Amino acid sequence: MIVTWDDRYKQAVIALWNEEAVKDGYKELTEQSFDDIFRLNPYFDAQNTFLLLEENVVKGFACGCTGDDLPLGAQAGYITCMVLAGSSQTDGNYMRLLDALEQRFKLLGKQQADVLFFNPMRLPWYIPDTPQHEHNNAPGLPVDSAVYKFLLQAGYMERTKQCAMYLLLEGFTIPADMKAKESKAAAGGYTVELFDAAKHHAVAEMLEALNNPLWQQEIGQSTQTGVPVVVAALHGQVVGFAGPVIHQANGRGYFAGIGVHPEHEGHGLGSILFFKLCEAFREIGTSYMSLYTGMTNPAIRIYEKAGFRTVKHFSVMRKELAQ
């Protein structure tokens, strides 16, 4: 039987997650982290959250979210997760959970279902072959998971693969050729340093040109509230960013991304920003960094040059929903 969310089953769902979802590398859930990720998330909707019950025992859990204010939110519903107990992992049960999600999305007027990094319900996962170093958000579905294989069979198209990358920061230094690139940019009037409201301006205009709603919110707020952000500037006008520079309690360096105003590309600012970001994290005692990027993104070469290695692959997926 498929039912919508009921708080009575929270402990059973946590136990199911800690038995099954962790096999795909996701971090274990506690009652607090379950509430933080799901129940207290502003996009949580009990009608978008489903349980598979067999004789009143939880055998499956699926959650999706919607919001017209989200990127693609006007037309897309996001699939956050689908988890089944080992003995219940059948295509039929996956389909029952998936159908419940899709029908709910269609009822809300959505034209597509997405598995995408814009999902505001962020699922932390452990980086393989590390002492439980973790990344704060899964950018899609692990390509070695049963759910990924099922969604391919269920008509979901793989739009791209994301490379999850990792770097230990101990001993990180900026190489000589990158310092030479910074000197060349400086000769053209560009500086790359931590944002200083007394000397830098035009952050909002730079972010508007990059047209990324998440960056506009997070980087805009960081520069307004004093959270460190590495910026590239031309005579004080901000034309690029990397950050924010946040040392998380788990030792990871958290940052939202890197961007350069289109009118100022071609000066090597993206790579300079990234190396300066790594340096800024190392200087505040951050243990490691992790990020994800598209397999075909040329920036992957910058990350590899900095010492990052690919540790896991995730799939970004979509299905058009027949109305």
C-alpha cells in the first residue's frame, strides 16, 4: 500500500535509510538530520512524500519537492530519493513509488520530473576511500545505484553525468605558472583577492550577468554580511567570484561555485580564482575540498591541475510527463 507521509513512521524511515541508502554512499540519518533535510525543509510537502507499507511495516520511502520559485520550478518537480528495503527492491515497487511522485507532480501542473542539483533537499554522501569525508549535496543519482538503472528503464533520459571531485588541502600551493598568469592579469588591471566592501563594487551586476539564481542569493548575501568571498575585479569593479569561503564543522571547505562575467573572459580569471579559493581554504585550516562538475566541462582541467581527482559519478536525469 502506498500512503502519503505520516510522522508516526519517521523512525522506521530513518532505519530503512540507514540500512539501504547508505549502501549507495549516502550519509546515515539521525532524527535531527532527517528533520533538517526533509521535515523542516521549507519545500517539504507531505503530499509529495510517500511510504510503501506492507502489513503496516515501512518497506519503501520516496520524496520529491516542488516550488515555483525554484530554478525550473514552474515546470519541473524534483525527485529527491527513492529507497526500498532489500527484500522489496523490485521494479514493481519502484514503479509504485515513482508513479505516486509523478502523479503528484502532474496534479501540481508540472510538465517534467527532474533529478538535478537544483533540488533544495540536499543529501550528504561520503567520499569513497576517505575517513568519512563528506560532500553536502548529491548532484544526481549515483550511476552504480539500483534507482539509476530503474529510472533509465522507466523512460528517464540521462542529460549529463557529473564528476564528483576531491582534494586534500594539506600542502596545497599555487604553482609558478598560475602565479605568472595572475601577474599577467594584474598587468591588465585585474586583481584577485578577498572581497572588501570598501574597495570593491558591482557585485549585483556581475551576478546578474551570470544568471544563476542560487549564486545571486548566496554570493550576494555573503558579500553583504561579511562572509569571505574571493573576487576578481577590474579597478574595483567585481567581474568574477569564487566562494563563499566557509570551513564546515566536518572539515570540508564549502563553496557555491565560481563565475566570471562573460565580458571579462579570456584573461585566465577563472583558474586564478579557483587556485586562490583553494589557498584561502588552506589558510583557515580546512582539511579538504570537494565539488562536482560536468564530465565535458572544460573547467575539469583546472580542477585536475589543482590536484583534484574524480571519486564518484552522478547522473542528471529527466522525464517529460504526459498530461
